[in-house]
Amino acid sequence: MPDSRVARRRRYLVCEPRHFAVRYAINPWMHPDRPVDVLLAQRQWRTLVDTYRDHGHTVETVKPEPGLPDMVFAANAAVVVEGRVFGSLFLAPERRPETVAYEAWFKAGGYEVHHPESVCEGEGDLVPAGRWILAGTGFRTTREAHREVQEFFGVPVIGLTLVDPYFYHLDTALFVLDEENVAYYPEAFSPGSREVLARLYPDAVIATREDAMAFGLNSVSDGRHVFISPGAAALAAQLADRGYVPVPVDLSEFHKAGGGIKCCTQEIRS
Ligand SMILES: CN(C)C(=N)NCCC[C@H](N)C(=O)O
């Protein structure tokens, strides 16, 4: 495979896991009785930030708020396309106050935030993919929100139904490699949605359940480097065969809350 993959510099928003914990259970990964090593989580998160910066990306931070243990999952706070911000309305009451803190960050940067009318969890379920936005539903973000997103951005929104509670957000089951291609785990989707993905992406990288359960599809790609969970070894090998450069970053402590690399990373697209 020629060395043809080109990285594009990105701007990422992240939130330090100062108050990270598993205090409630809103997905099958979360067990409040199992301990979380907060110091290890902070080291892992710092490594992610340093790795992004080492690869030339801009990383900005939003101030973590006490009492919001899931606020570290910045991807869920909004989806930003061409400098326009479509905010979130979380399903879980425990997460709803996060939107206030993120909105303050966006406002301070001169962005206006659109407030959705229906449950919508940002880039967790809304994945900009070149000419369209892939949109997950089934567990969190609603079909009504998909319609609202399409009206707001004027970009086609392609609804995909998730069927496995372990993959409750689209970004646990699929990630965008570049403008043209994605990687995904087919069994996380309804039969019709699988067909849609096969039509849109005949050349997609197909992941195994093992890759997906290791949060391998919760990866971030800059078009060349793929920041990926080290547990997803088979997926990383496939990516390397296609000319991408896997960059392993271990966020195992965050898996205990049902999140990984992508969940911790909001892309600010100008
Ligand atoms: C990849 N995923 C799922 C994310 N984009 N976000 C992680 C959110 C975790 C949080 N405890 C929750 O269940 O909402």
C-alpha cells in the first residue's frame, strides 16, 4: 500500500477528568460498585492530549464541573460543522447539566448554540462524514433530532438504527477514517442499516465484535493517523494494511463508564 494517506490538522475540545467517576449506570458498561482509578484515568487522558498535540492537532479544554462525572465525554456535548453548533439534550437527567458548561465555552468563543427539541447526544450519535452526516438512533438520539439536524445544517442526514445496548452510541460502532471511508461493526446495526452502510461504503473496514468491545471503533482519525484503543489489535492491523497509521492510546479506565478515545474528543469543524 503506498504511503498515500494525508493527515489534516484538527481542532479538538476536551474536558479534564478531574471529577470523573462511575456513580450511576446508564449503559451496560457502568457498574458503580466497581472501583475507578481516577489517577490512572487522569494519566491516560493526559497521554491522549499529548498524543494529539504531538501529531500537530490543536487541543482546547473546557473547565470540568464538580458533580458531573461524565463531563469528560466531550464528544456528546454538541456537533460542530462549518462553525455552527448543534447542542445536545441528554437522555439521562444526570447528564443534562453538562450542556450549561459546554454552552458557556462555545459562547465565550463567539459561537451560538442551537438547542435541540428532542434527545440528541452530539457526536456520540451524529458523525459528520464528508458529504453527509451519519446519525445513530435506537438508544439515545431520536429520529426527530435527526430531522432537526438536517434542517439546521442543510446536510443530508442518514439515519442508522443501533440494536446492541453495548453499542448505544453510533461512535461505539463506527468511525470515519477520511472523507471517503469508515470502519464499523455490522452486528451493532439493524439489518436495513447494515444494507445502507454496505451501499454507502462498499470498501469499509469491517471490525469484529472483539475489536468493538475493546472500543476500537471509538477511534479518532485525522485522515492518516488513527488514535485507537490498543485492545483492538486486529482492527489496527487492517488499518495498517490500508495505509493508515494506528497510534495506540489506552483509555481503559474510561471504558468503565462506556467511553473511549472518541467520546473524550469533540471536533470543532470550522
Ligand atoms: C462512545 N460513547 C459512548 C460516547 N460518545 N460517550 C460516552 C458516554 C458515556 C456515558 N457514561 C453515557 O453513558 O452517556
